Amino acid sequence: MGRESKYCLDENHIKWSLVEGVITRKNKEDGPHDGQTLPVSEIKAIEKTQMHLVRRSALGKPVALIGLAILGLSLLLISVSWLAAAPGFVLGLLALVWGVKRIPAQTETIGAFRMVASVPNPDDWIMAGEVPEVEGFLDGVKAEMAAEAAKQPAQP
């Protein structure tokens, strides 16, 4: 009987794989042969925890700047006709407000799972999200941990 293989992508966009009893963790910057590995035999427990996910809108600053530019053009058009400048002023104001609201980072607290092991940076081994994909992956890890425990002889 072969060992189970599992793959998943957590809510923090980290790729996790379990192949032949070894977990591999890869982030966006890792190359095809890079990443961190952790044998399942070194995991002592899996704890439920929480983590903070920080999200920034990539469009916040550009839309706010475009809104400012449209407002500037509207102010120039006021000298010609305030009627011609009104639609641009409204559009520029809406774009500015929308963009400014999205510039600050938004923090969200989500459920996560920590793999407790003796590793240099334990925060690297936290899986973000309580979604079926992550829970299915962790079920595979728990099955591997149980198989490892069954292999080892009982200590007196």
C-alpha cells in the first residue's frame, strides 16, 4: 500500500504538499525546487489558532490619483462652463473617495492551524484558513502521524 499524497493552497496563498511523509511549504517567491520541508515524524501536534491576514487593494492609490486628476481638469473646465465641469467633478470626487477608502490595509482575523515541531521558525508552519481544502490536507497529515506512531515500538 502506498502512502497518501495531498496538496492544498491556504488562504495566505502558501502551497502545501504532503508526499511520502514529508510536508513541503512553498510561497510565491520560491522556485520550482525551493521551499521548506518538514517530515511528518517531527510533528508533535496540530493546534487550532488564529492569524491576522492583511490585505491591501492594489487599486486604491491609482484610483485616488486619477480622481485628483479628474478634479483638477474639472476645475480648469469651470472657467469655460460650470455645466461642462459638473460631471467631471462628480466623477472625480467619487473616484477620489473610493480610492482613499481602499488605501489603508484591511486586517482580517481568520482561523488557522499550527504544526507544532522543533523548527527554527515555527510561524512558518501555520496553515491559514478553516476551509475544507486545508482541513482535508490536515486529515492526511494526521493519518500519516498515526501511521508513524503505529510503526514505532511502545516505550517502557
